[in-house]
Amino acid sequence: MASAPAKQTVFLTGATGSMGSATLRELMNRRDRFDIVILARDSKHGRRSLRRYANEPGIRIVWGDLRDYDAVLECVTGADYVLHIAALISPAADRDPVLTDQINVGSVRNILTAIRAQPDPDAIRLVNIGSVALTGSRLPPIHWGRVGDPIAPALGDHYAVSKTEAERLVIESGLLHWVSLRQTFICIPRLLSLLHPILFHQPVNTLFEFVTARDSGRLMANACEVDVPEKFWRHVYNIGGGETCRVGYVEYLDRIFGALGLGALSSLTERKWFALKNFHCQWYLDSDVLEEFLHFRRDGFDEYVAHVKASAPWYLRLGLGRIIPRMLIRNIVMKRMARQPEGPLHWVETADHDRIDAFFGSREQWEQIPGWDEPIPAPPPAAPLDHGFDDALPDGELGLGHARSAAQFRGGECLSDAMQSGAVYSPLTWRCARGHEFQATPYLVLRAGHWCPECEAPPWDYDERAAVNPFFAQVWPVDDAPTVVEH
């Protein structure tokens, strides 16, 4: 009789967050195949969230900090998989950029160092969670995105900046088994727990392709199964729920508020409370690729709305939301939220010109925002951005000519005089339009959309960058933008 295959050990970070907790639940249902190691910060929230798992067989909780290399090394040692979900996210991340860098970038450095310290680093499989925030504002007509589009964090988005640097470290790690999965807007059932002024940072014409926390947990657990093919590794993927999860922002909030009996968004807010630009999210042209590998999708928009309704407070489940006066919700809840320090009305009332310019363009543009009676235009058809080379080619056929074409389209050049065909993980030498020379793999530049590390935000000098970089100008149009370079 054949013996049962050995159990795999999974090191999981972020187990107390929405995606991490969903992943933990999925892994707990597969304890016949996985042992689980968790690194969690020793806090009241952490202890409460993980209390139910404290004495469960097949799970070990290490109380520590991702910034502590020794704690990370303890968890990585003996692990077959590392699922790195933990991060300091917005809006908290934008209040303390130094702490954000220490946690979001420092944790990746520690994990990579710990993996390299193992007897066989290439046997360990790292799944890093990136973010849709890397590619910044993608309002119509550039609302269809894919991996390889320009990296362009929204102005002031230090979370996106940190995730950009962290992803670069993963891609350039030299490890044999890594992936970076750019998480989209993740929908949790208790949506009202997320009410915060950041709700108004999102322009009303935003289009996004969400994924539920349940599907995200299933995705992460499925990545640890033995049937995942070798060709899955060493790539960046967009996480998205697919066609049934592609919605507009107003449609999304109308459905959710309506299911809770709270009314339409137009009865609860004014359109002028919402930003005109400078956030993130998009629809994806390539999110089906990840589904083909990991088969994680179960929830569409209808399933998510039903889950929200079932998870709502009892008084909303009973329909009591319908008897609450809309003006009361509008003035006591929504307007008050928009007037908090991180809300757009606060910026206008306090003449915070930096925020006004970033999210509206100017005070005059804010004043000209119409009411809800003016319809939001329908989005145009899909139009993929140009990546500067024939990106339909498989990695194995990419060579020096493609690297040079991509560099030229970015206003720079590839300085290397040789590249073995298909060697997309071997670094080349590049120069950007501003004269900075740097080393980077062709995969980082051509496939993942990264470019010069010295030109990355901050500062957010995007006008100057777009003026010399036609690739970047596709997502940051400026007056008298340069003509696109032929390739």
C-alpha cells in the first residue's frame, strides 16, 4: 500500500486581516495536507482573532513582528510555502510613510533573506500579495488594465509606493519559485465596518473588478496544492473576480445600500463629496489567467450582495433601514464622514490646496462638479495600453531587440549588448530618459511594468516623467505630450 504524501508546511502572514483570515479558514479545512505556521503581532486584536486556533492541531502561532528578522526566520525555517499577505494598508499607511516602508518593504526583505538562508531556497514557494494600487488612477478611457502597464501610484499613496518596491524585490530575488499577485478591491461581507472618509476618495466614474474575501482565501490555499503547474511560478498576476465582478462605483454602492434598505447613493450623498481623480482600480483584460491556474472563483456580484445582506446587523436584516430618514443618514453619517480630516469636504473647507489639486485639479474644478442628475457616461470599449514591444510573444522568444524597443518606448535605452533569447530573469543594464543607469531583469521591465527605481514616486513628478516617457504618458496625459515612438 502506498504511503500518504507528506504534509506541507505553510507559513502565513496577515492571518488576522480579511484576506488572511479567509486563507486561514481554507487551510484549516485542508489539515490533512497542510500544517500551518502563523506570525502575528501580539495585540488585543491579534489574540482575539486567533483565540479559536490556539489549541488546534496542525497550527502553530508565533507572536512576533514581521520587522524582526529572527521571528521571520523561525517561521520560514521548515516551511514549504510562504503566503505573505500582511501589510499596513491605506489610509493608515499614508499617515506614516516611514512605518509603512518598515512593515511593507522590510517584511519582504526579511522573508527573502530567510528563504535564502534555508538549505534549499529554490524548494520554497513564495506567494507575495501586491496591489492594484501600483498602477494608480485608471479612469475611462484607460480603465482596462493588465500586468505590464505602467507603475503609477496615485499622488500621496505611500501604500502603493511601498508595494511597488516590495514587488520589485520579489521579482529580482533570483528565487526559482515566487509569484506576486496584485490584489484588487477585496469585498468583505461586513461592508459597513469599512465606512471611512476614504469612501469619497474614489471618483464616481471608477470601474473596478472586485474579488470577495472568500474567493481570495480559496485562491491562496489553492496555490499550495500539488497540482499547481511549474509554469505558474515566477510571474506577476492580477487578481480579479472576472466578468460577474466588474462594476461601476455608483452601481456597486447603490446595490449594497439598496440591499441594506438604506436607499440609493444619490439620496445619501452629494456628488461634490467625491474626488474627480487620483485613486485606483480598473477592469482587467488578464484576470482570467490566474483563474485558469488556481480555479478560485465562486462569488459574483449577486452572491456578494446576498452575503452582505446575511451578514448585516439584525436591525438592517429586519428592514429597519427603510424607516430611517434619508436626510438623517446623509447629514449625520455621510456628510460628517466627508468632513473628517481625511475627507474631501474637509480639504475644501480648510483650503488644503495639495489635496484639492491632487484629487480635483483645482478649487474651480471642484465647484463645477454637477449634481446626480447628470448621468455618468458609459465606458468605451476595451483598449489595451501599448507595452512597447510585441507582448503577445511567449517569454522564451523575447530577446535583446524587444528589450531595446521597450526601453526606447520609455524614453530610455537598453545598454546591454547581448541577451540570450528567453533569459528574462537575467539582469540587463538600462538607462532612463533622465540619465539614471540601473540593473533590472527583462521580466521586471517588459512583463511587470517597472522601470527606473530612481524615478519612482515620491516625488510624484509625473508631468516631467510623462514628457519624456511615452509609455508612462499613456496613464498620465499632459499638454503637448510627446509623440509615441514607433517600435
